[in-house]
Amino acid sequence: KIVEPQFHNPFPQIYRVAVLPFFNQSAEPTVDGDAVAMAYYNELQTIPGFEVMPVGVARQMLAASVAVTGREPRGGADFQRLAQTMNVDAVLVDSVTEYSPY
């Protein structure tokens, strides 16, 4: 008998999240951080208990924040302010460190 794993949000206090485009820290220069973030967004959408802001909207709100502050968020306090501006509970910032196109 094959049992499908059942995923759920283990943190009920974190409901609305925004996924930013991933940074590429791998040796492969062709990694598309937007595409990786979109794949992550799609998977996160399938987990009950999460409302996920579209990647494009999150990218635009980040750009607007940078235009106002004059710099990209760098630390926890910056990302907490960004989350408040975006009206989300958490902002996911990640990077690809290893990638093989095969």
C-alpha cells in the first residue's frame, strides 16, 4: 500500500508568506532565480494553511521598498519591515547553492 505524505503548516502563526526570487550562489550561471522561486511558490501553495503572495507581486513590492529606502534589505529587521509593508507574516529569502542542469 502506497501512502501519500500529508503536509500541513506546522506554524499557525505564519499564514501569509511572500517568496522572493532566489539568489544564485551556484557555479552554474544559467540558474533562473525567478523560475526556482516560482517552483517553490507552486509547491507551497499546495500545503494547507498557507496563503502565498505571487512571486511577481513580491518582486514588485521589494523594488518599491528599495526605491523608498535606497537599499536592499540586509538583515532581519529590514526583512521584518518588508514583511509588514507587504502585509505578510514571513518573507522567504533563499538561494541556490548547488545546481546541475542534468
